[in-house]
Amino acid sequence: MKESWSSVDTLETNFRPLVVIELAKGTKEETIEWFTKRIVDKKTNGGAQLLIKPLVTENGGENIYLVGASHLRLLLGAENVGLVKECNDNSMRAFTYSSRKTFKDFADDNQNFLTMSECQYIIKHELENLRAKDEKMIPGYPQAKLYPGKSIVRRLLTNGILVQIFPLHDREELKKLRHTWYGQVKIGYQPLDEIRCYFGETIALYFGFLEYFTFALIPMAVIGIPYYVFAWEDYDKYVMFATFNLLWSTVILEVWKRICAVMTYRWGTLLMKRQFEEPRPGFHGVLGINPVTGREEPVYSSIKRQLRIYLVSVPFVCLCLYFSLYVMMIYFDLEQWALDYHEENKSNFSSLMLYVPSIIYAVVIEIMNRIYRYAAEFLTSWENHRLESSYQNHLILKVLVFNFLNCFASLFYIAFVLFDMKLLRQSLATLLITSQILNQFAESLLPYWLQKRYMKKMKERMHSLKMDTDLSLVEQVNSEKEMGTYFGTFDDYLELFLQFGYVSLFSCVYPLAAVFAVLNNITEIYSDALKMCRVYKRPFAEPTANIGVWQLAFETMSVISVVTNCILIGMSPQVNALFPDSKMDLILTVALVEHLLLAIKFVMAFVIPDKPRDIQIKLAKLEFESLEALKQQERMQLTAMHFAVLLILYGIRNFHCLYQKGNISTRALTYQAQSAENGFLRLVSILQLFVLSQLAFLICPEGSVEMCAHHPSYTIT
């Protein structure tokens, strides 16, 4: 039997808080009453049908609310969002409440069938899908206009009435995860399945990619150490290492696609249907009609957006790139000054001074990258993109272009303009190591230290209060709401992208680059785990099937690395010796080899399947079964329709015959229904009796079940 939304219980004795809603202080009572009522209202009335309770804070205010849901409500929500779970036959299928018994580990009393992160994702989805009905404004705030079908939560956020929504940590589960993840120093695989259950697929996939990339760097590091030891001063013997670099940068990305497919299939996100994307909260425009949904929503001209992009954003990005190149030239002036100083004053101090310009430049690069990031976010928001995916793609493009030029322009200039391999090695080492140290400090150590200071002060304040409420829950909510917000994996992937560039573009002249990258990534795993568990609020789980646009970014960097390594090989003395007479022949040969390698790279990307064979078979089998089930459903509907038409026609014929005779009787059909030996014939007779009764009732509404006794043309037998 299919469970209806109207039967879902909205009261539960064992209330389990999952999500925290913080309203602005001083929010009007009528607004709070209206919003909380919409949260607990039934789905049939346009509500979310969730559970909500106020949390009394230390000052007695009620601007913080805890949101939960009954077990049945969460199961129906899991079907609504399209969660994919493992069945008893080990296949992965979209969860449906009607077939819940076919899923592995399901039981009516098993509250752990859905992970806590999945429950919080369901609640977030239901809250975001609270739609305005006939309200013209948010009660108590006439300036906050509402349009039919628009998200209430997003409107509250943009108007500052709703401060934040975040999921609560599970202290016991977090303690177990910390112990297995970073509680003990070990070199091995991460508990990716446990990370996925607690933080969701997006976070787990990032740590899976970080782990894979670290292991993929090990062959480069193993080859790089002896290469560095035995050819330290011979800068010209890098042909072999550059050749290996070409193959390595191509293969690892193709292998990752297959590993990613295996993980996301196991987690169920490879099969999830893509949801219809709503306008992002910051999108604004004149009120119009969405041609897809038919709902009223803000509409903004794409021509205006393109004008903003090409007349403002693009010139601003070009200006920033020019400024980056200007700073680079200042850096080279400092390098020349340090070199002249060392030539005049041969000492240990002067030798150290040779590294000062590179260190200063590395720090300036990090500062410029962070300042530009804020400018890029402002510009992209000002461009007024309707969808979050479009906003993210434009933001990533702006940031990648600037970061690539800002970080690698000096290396390209040294390699292909100055032809100074010694300076290239020195600059690469300094930029790589300095950026790694700064990132570790800014992203993990500093936030952890600040959070620890705040927690100490907060505990002292909380324990000095004498409150009758659950102190541990109040303490947890108050501590977590003050934590920093984790804005996603953007910065983490960007750091790995730049590291991949340092390793793949020029590491042939500095083989230890891969070694430092491995060491950094090992510490990165622990520091990122620390900040996820101790520094930031718990992020909402976000299902994902891959690393998205970052896969394209890494592949683009891999293509550029093929070009740079081919040029470096062509510049080596060993290759130059093969073309003593004509430089043009050398250039043409290098270009030919580079095009050939790129062709091989694209052929490999085409030949190597993105998904392993067994995953392809499982996906094809699931698609076949879905099509067969759809065909069967259509056949059943068609058969039922034919049967109903024939039954009605047969009933009309019988009624017409009795009408002509002037003698309508149901006793014969009743006797036929009771005496039929075949179940199907019995059902047919009963349905005929029903049709006959209804037709008679249409002619003589005041007649009894035994037919129209008052009609002068009929007799009842």
C-alpha cells in the first residue's frame, strides 16, 4: 500500500534534533509563527511536515529552533529526493517506500537505515522547497515580497530574517570518525565510506581524490629522489624525467575516472537523477513567467548579463592579469639585485639572500590570489547568474585563469625567455614549498587555534550559568553556530590543481617537487580532517557523481604539461646535438612530437572507458529493467482500460435488454456472482452488477438497490 503524505505523523515523542535554524534577533512574532507553521504543516497544505522545537538560550530568547522529522517522514522524503540504496540482491536502486522491504538492512524499527547526513539532506531539501502560496509578502515585513511558487527559505535568507541553517554534529559518531580518520598517525587508506556517511558524497569524493593523487605522486617521487641525488648539478639531463612526466600526467587522470565511478556507484550517487535547478538566492530581476515551470519568478535579460561580462568583468580580469605580470617583473628586478649583491659579497648571508626575492614573491602571490578571489566573487554575483551551476562555472573560470598566470607566469618566463634552468629550479622549489606552508597555516592551523580559543571562553561562560534546560545540547548548538562556515571544496581543489601544475609542468628540472607534494598531501589529509571535524560547522551532504568541472581543469593542465615538457626536451643539449645545423628542423620536430603525443593522449582518453566493465553492465542491466517495468506498467494500464471499456459496454447491453423487456433484476446477477466457480468470472459478475445498478440509478435516482420500483414501465422480480 502506498503511504500518503496526509498519514505521516507530525508528532514524535523521541524528538531527534537534526538541523538548526537561527533567526535574526528581534524577528517579529507573526513572522516566527507563520514560518514555524509552514514547517509543521502537512505536505498537502503546502508545508514541510517536519518537527520543530525552540531552543531556549542563555538570555531566554527563542531565535534558535531545532528541526527533526519522524522516521516515516524521512523515508518518504528519501523517495522524494531520489536517494539510491543497496537492495538485498546487492544491486543499487532508487529507494521507494512501497518496495522498502527489498532494500538491505531495512526494518520498520531500524532508525539507522538512513544515515544522519542523508536525513539532514532530506530536511534541507524539504525546507528549501517550502513555496509561497497566496502570500504577497512575509508577514511582519511588507518590504519582503513573495511570489507564488518561490522558495520561502531563500527569501528569508536574502532579507536577513533567517541568519543560517546548519546540520548538527553527532558527537558520538564524530568521536569514532576522528579516531579512525586522524586520531592516530598512520600511512594508509582513509575511511572514505565512514566519511561519506557522516559528511556526504562531495566531501568524501574530495578526500578520495586527495588520497588517490597522493598515491599517484609516489612513482614520481621514487624516481625523482635518485634522479635529484645523482644529477643535482647537471640541469641538462632531464629528458628521461620529462618523458615520464608526459605519460604520468595523462594516465593518472584516466584511471581516476574509473576509480571515481566505482566509488560513486557504491554510494548510489552515480544513479541519482539530476534535480531541476532552482534560481540561486542572489538572482534578481523583473517579475516574469518561467517558460519551463510556468511559475512567476524574477527574469533577467541574458543580453544585459553578457554586456556585464564582456564590458566589465573581462576588462577587469585582464587588468588584474596585467598587474600580476607587473608584479612579476618587479620580482625579477629583485632577483637581479640579490644576484648582484651575492656576486659582490660572497658570504653565507648573501647566499641566503638569493632566496629572499622568491619567498617574498610567493607570499605576494598568495595575498594576490586571495584578494582576487573576493573580487571575482563580487563580479560573478554582480553578473546576476540565474543558476548556481552557472555562477560556479564563471567563478571557477575567473579564478583559474588568474591563479594560473599568477603562479606560473614567472616559471614560463624563466624557462622559455631567460633559458635559465638553475633559476627555474630555485624559483619552482621556493614557490612550491612557500605556498604549501602558507596554505597549511591559513586554512587549518590558524582557524583551529581561533576556534580553540573561542571554545574555551564559551565553556567558561556556559558552565557559569545555572539553567534547567539540557546544558549539553544548548552548549553544542551555541558552540557550533559560532563556528566558521565551510564554503565547499573549491579552495581545496584549487590547491591541488596548482600543485598538479607545479609537478607536471616543470618538475623535470626539480625532481623533488613530487616528494614535497607527497609530504604536503599527507599533512593535508590530517589538517583537512581536523578542520572538518573541529573547526567548521558540519556541512550539509551534497550528492555528486564526480569532481565536476575540476576534472576538465586537471585535464587542461595535463594538455599544457605535454606542451611544456616537449619544449623542455627540445631545449635540452642532448636533443640540440641531434640538429646542429638547423634550428627550424628542431622546432618542427618538437612540434610534430608534441602533436603526436597529444593525439595519443586523446586516443587514450577515448579508448580507456570512464567506467569499469562491471559497472557498465550493472548500469545497463538497471536501465533494461527500468524500461521493462515501464513497458509492463503501460501494458497493465492498457489492459485495465480495455477491460473497463468492455465491462461498461457489456453492462450497457444487459441494461438495454432488460430495459426493452421492462424487467430489471439484480437477483440473477447476484446469484451468478455467488455461484461462479472461477474467481475472474465472479469479479466480472460483481462488476456487472455494479454497472447495472449505477445505470438504473441514473434513470431512477429514488429507486432502491433492487432497481426503479417507481418507474411505471418496470416490474421488480
